[in-house]
Amino acid sequence: MIVPERRDRRALIGTILTEAVPPITTADAGAYSTAIGEAPTAGAVSPFYAIALFGPLWQRVQREIGDQGIVHIDQRILVHRRLPAGRPLTAAVRITGVAGFGRHDAVLVHSTLSTVDGSPVASLRSTLAAPGDGHDRPPLRRPPDPARLGEAVRLERRFDDAAPARYAEASGDQNPVHLDEEAARAAGFPGRVVHGMCVLATGATAVAAELGGHREPGLGYLRARFARPVLPGDTVEYVAHRTGAFGTYRLGASVDGRAVFRSGLLRFRQCSRTGPE
């Protein structure tokens, strides 16, 4: 059997893609909120809807990475201000590095969302893993975790059989592993899996609402490294622990005691002054 030579993805570092983003509509914002278990509110846009706005650019990035089996393994989001409805925005994506993740390449992607006058709205750092020569790369480092002190919130959310289709429609992420049983099994999963961002956004939104008393200022910064897929029908338990830093919490999630993501950190907006850590 002839094994095709892997491309050196380090050549992608420095790639920049930009795109004008149409104004966010009330209907689209409401559909996304519903998909992550949040009651739609007139004029409000979930900070996680920023993910959907980068969809077309991320699809182009995945084509540049050029391999099947791309997996979203890490996400960090800094919210500078509320996502504005009804106003055009500009999205930009830059590939900033390639690291090793087992026998995979971990491609680091920085994304920024801004108003047309250049004011920042949200900054994201996403890590995508694809089959490659990861053992030849410097390893992807996990950020240091603050001390986990007393428990602040514990709650559960169940992801029903329609959750993947609902989130795919609202976010634009139509990856077949979320929608097609055969495609999911071909990728090594036991069946369709719930979008990692759906699991993260659902839990972070619910936990932030409990911690903030269902009032603003809302989410300012979030990070998590995805560890295990969630399947339709699973119930995820989320827990937030105090860290000793004002407005900052360790965020965890598990199914039957097995971690869904690690290195979770949630910080409220008035406490978020720096970029993704």
C-alpha cells in the first residue's frame, strides 16, 4: 500500500482570510439561542453566535488544512462587547501556528469579529487537529489551571436526538459526523455526535446565568479543551468552582463521571481585560 506524503502545514502559518458579515437578524439570533437551550430575548444575541458568523471562513480554513477527519479540540473566546444585531460586521481569520497533538497536527486559528469602523466585538482562538506528523512538532501546550475552590453551581442538561440537527441549522456547521450515522462511524465515533460548541455553549450559558443571577454583564471570557464526544440522548453534568479571582470560575462537564472537556474557565465580562490565554 502506498501511503501519500503528508503536506507540511507549517506553510499555512500567516494565512489571513477576511469577509464582510451580514447584520445579525432577530430570527437567526433567536434560533441559535434556542439551539443552546436559552430562551430567546428580543434584541439579545448570544455571545456564542460569533462562532456561527465565522462559519464560511472556517470552512475555507479547513479546506486549506486539507485532510479528512478534522477535529475541533480547543476553543477560547473573549467577548469585548455585546454582539450587535442589525449592524454589518467584519470577520477575519488568521492561522498563527502548527503544533503536535499526538500523531496529529494541531492548527491554531485566531479569529476576530469587529464593527465596520474597526471596534472589536469578539476574539477567538480555535485549535483544529488533523492527521499529520504531529510527533515532529512542538507539543500543543495546555494552559495552567487556577486552583479549584468551593463549588458554586452544579446543573444538568440533556441533549435530545434532534440536538445536532437543531444546532447545525442555527450555526451553519453541517459537518456530517453530527448529522449522518455512517459518516460518524467512518470517522471513528459510535454514531452521530453533538457539536462540541453546542455542548460548551449550552453549559456555559446556563452556568453564567445562574452565577450572574440572570442579569448582565454576562460572559466575558471562556476557554475549554474538548476531551470526549457527547452523543444524542446523553445528559451532561456541568459544575463551576470558585477560583479565588473575582468573577472567574473553573468550568467542568462530564457524562457518567467521564470528562467532556478540560481546562474550562469562565470569566464575567467586567473581569475580562486581556486576550485569550
